[in-house]
Amino acid sequence: MRLITATLIVALLPALAGAQSLDTSETETEVVREMRNEIGSQAGFEAWLTDFRPRALAAGITADTLDVALTGLTFDEKIVTRDRNQNEFTKTIWDYLDTAVSADRVALGKKAMKKHAALIDRIETEYGVDKQAFIAIWGLESAYGSYRGDISTIGALATLAYDGRRAAFFEAQLIAALKILQNGDVTPEAMRGSWAGAMGHTQFMPTSWWDFAVDFDGDGKKNIWGDDPADGLASAANYLRHWGWTKGALWGLEVRLPEGFDYDQTTERVKKPVAEWAAMGVVPMAGGVLPDHGLASVLLPGGHRGAAFLIFSNFQVIERYNTADAYVVAVGQLGAELMGGPPIKADWPRDLRALTLDERLDLQRRLTAAGFDTKGIDGRIGPNTIAAIKAWQKANGLVPDGYASLDVLNNLP
Ligand code: CA
């Protein structure tokens, strides 16, 4: 088991800036464990907790809090496996939207809005954030409070901090979670959520709780975990307000692009006044005139064979919650349908499948090698990769929609 660690650790020393306790006769470092693709053990986890304790004390967590919160914690191998596999399987945006904005989720949301109408109206007024925005986030994050997650947040964060793939991030979240306990807003037993540490009605990470959670019902606790959604919903509204939500403005809307449209313009990086888009022949899918909520971009999240959206600055505010286009479109669209708006009309290219992680990495490698720099090979199809695909498509006489399809991959040198 431990035979290879000593030499490897010596070889890795320069890369381990800031890593402590390299006396590894007992404890393997995270990097080594990761290299050997080994998932930790309860014994290793307990050794890590012993190491962690002085760091937590130094960060201001009391011995009493640590005794209560860390005693009897168990290492959860399933969480590590999920964390390592989360980039492996991705859905196409249409598969995601089928679930995220299903008729059921719209119906449940309307019901929840009716049930909590007075509360929701008060939050909307107090925070200046349109109700459909924070209700749609609630709907996606916890199905309006019905799936808030029942995994111990401390246990999950400690497991992920020990696992080491993103140790610094999760240790910071663990410290923030312990401070929440110490603050008395929730008991360790009730501090539960999803496997990666997101908690409560709107799935806040512990640091977001410190930055944005509010005590809306006035009981002295910022309780986003319990059955009552008041604090959780107000916290989400507070988050959106902080990032610049414009009340009364749309996130975006589905549009129809004219024949012969210049697809090079379809990127969040191109922003134009609505009048310019209108002059180019962009019209609302639902008919009528384009609404004007300031500078707008045209987005094709499923490529030129899928739906097109004109998006406004509120789109970027929702991105603060989760940057995936599919998520932002889902929040916007669910919110619109909760207010009685029409579903997405355009067809999606349902014959295309999502690329696997290996294929996404391969795509980035091949684009970069061909002179279309994706600014990193990380398997994430973000703005830089989309820009590189568009440039490659343009150079090869294809529709430059930036969509990472199998066709693009197969046609790259
Ligand atoms: Ca409260």
C-alpha cells in the first residue's frame, strides 16, 4: 500500500506549495492518492480530521463546536465517486430542459406560488427581484423545497476536503459550515443538503450562506434548511439583487432568426441594442415586437438547428448561480412559464448526442493543435472553446454556431 509514496512525494514536493505535514509514514498526501486513483479509507479520513483540527481552531472554530460536529463522522466513498465522475456524464440541453422545465415542474411551481403567495410578494417587493426568478431557482434546486437533500453537510464537506481533488475549496466550505453551526443558526443534525455541500431550499454553499443568507421571518436565525421557505427564498432574492437583477426586465426570450442570418453574431460576447437585432430580422418566436431591456445577445445553446434566444443582462445575473447555459435557460424559461408564458417552440437536434468527457478533451486538444486555441484542455465547453469552434467552423466554410457536436470532432484533423 504505502511502498511508492516516499519517492513519489519527493518528486512532487515542488508542486505542493503550501501543503503541510509531508511526514507521510502514516498519512498519504492527496496528490499521491489521486495519482494512484485510490479512494480513501475511514482510517485515512480520521487521520485527516486530526490534522484538520488545529487548522479549524486557528480559523476561529471552538473546541466545543469541533467536538460536537466532527465526532463520529464517517468517510463516504460514494460522495468521492460522484465528485470524480460528475464531469463524465453530461446531458444535451434538450434532455436537461425536458426534466428541468417539465410540465410537472411548472404545475408544482404554480401550486407553490399560490400556497406562499403573500410571502413571495413581500420578498419580491423588499428585494426588487421578480418573483419568477427566485421561484424558478427554488424549483430547479430543490423542486420547491421537496428535495433539499438529507446528507450531512459537515460529513460531505469533510469527505471532499480529505479526498483532495479540490481540497482547498472544500476545506474553506467546511470551515464556513462549522462557523454556521457555531453561530447557532442550525444544529449539526439539521444541517443537511446534497452530496457536494449545497444546502437547503435554494442549495447555498456555506460561504454563500455567509455572504447572502437573510433572516426574513425575523426569528433571529437564517434558516434555509427547515420546511419554512421564507429565509431560503429571501436569501436567493438577496443573491440575485446583489448581482444586479433588473426588476421588470426579461432574462431573455425565444426568437426566430431570419434566413441567411450571420451565425458569427451568435455569442454572449456580441452585444447590440435591440433595435439592431430587430433591423437584422430577429423577431420574437411568440410574435409581436422585441422587448427592449438594454444590450442583448443572441444565444444558440443547441447549435443552429436548435432554439435561439435573445438574452439580456438578467441572463448574466442567473449565471452567478450556475454558469451552464442549460441551467440559465432553464431558470429563465421555467420562470416565464410559471408566469403563463409559452414553452420553447423550436425543435432541437435530438439526433445529436452529448460528447463524453474524453471526447470533449479530444475536441479541445485537436482545436488547439489546429491553431484554434481553447485556452485550456479541461473538458468544459465554455466561452473560449465555443469561440474556437466558431473560428474553426468559419475557416472551413461551415455554419459558425459554436456547437460542440460529434461532427465537429470527427472533422477536426
Ligand atoms: Ca429566520
